[in-house]
Amino acid sequence: MEQLLQDLKQETYKNVYLLCGEEAYLRNQYKKRLRDAMTADGDTMNYSYYEGKDINPHAVIDMAETLPFFADRRVLLIENSGFFKNKCDELADYMSEIPESTNFIFVETEIDKRSRFYKEVKKIGRVVEFGTQKENTLFKWVLGLLKKEGKNVTKETLQTFLTKTGSDMQLIKNELDKLVAYTDGRDVITTADVE
């Protein structure tokens, strides 16, 4: 993830990104950050989105070969395609031929690291795997979110909250939003609020 953050900070991008792993919240956050960094606001001519298992690899390649229109790059965002789980030789072959002006962002829930396509993407692009976050990382993240809302919480209250929500960051964020709304008007969240 450090290399991805560096790419975003320096605005130097690989031609191919694969965002994968079990932590959906982080996959979605970085998908949005990459897309927003590489495309101009409202640019529908140079941005294409594909989702699902029925994506035609030849149509994707045709779009990737199209030069960008009044922009530096063409961005193709492909989500849950199954290309990294099932065989996709067309795209595996194409990875070494991607024009400099084309960027792929793959967001996948299921991958097979033994697949030829995965190996090609790893060779020329950047693979970022988002795993379940450690408790210490979740503590810091939740404290940061609460600080933005002007809320304070004790360590034991936060521990109780995380015990109830588990480690899924999207679930934590949803429950935290409810908790912040419930405690509107108060700056301290207590253990009684989370039980």
C-alpha cells in the first residue's frame, strides 16, 4: 500500500493496478482515489467502467487502444470481472502492449495468484492487497474519524465498540456514523452509548 500512496502523492502512475484482498472498504477507497487522480472531473470520454463476469476482453482491448480525447490518459476501471480467477489469455497477452496513454484499474474480490494474467499484471503494474486490519490500526482510524466529528471516547469504550462491530471497516464506518448521529450535541461518547 505504501507504493500506491507514493504513486498518488507523486502523480506517477503505473499502466495497470490490481486492487484486491478481503477488506472491501479499503479497496473501494483506493479505487476512488486512483480514479479521481487519473481522470478529470466529469470526463466521460476518457473513462470507461466495466463490471461483472460478462465483460468481453476484446471490447476492453479495443477501448484501451483508443487514444484519449483532449486528455493525457484513458482510464479503464474493471470490477469483479473474474479475469484473475478464470483464464483470460487475451488480456494476459495484451498487458505487454498497453499504450502509455492507457491505465487499467482492476478491482477484484477473487484472484488466483498462480494465473498467468495475475503474473503479467504483477510484472508490469502494481498489485495492492488489502487485508483485514489489525486492532491497533482500527483504533487509530476510528479515533481519527471521531476527531473529525469533534467526538472524544475512552479506550475502553472504543474497545467495547470494536468488540461489537468486528474488524470489517465498512461495518465499523456505518455503525460509527449511527453512533455519531445518536450522540449529536455531545462531545463525549460513553460505553453506555455503544452497548
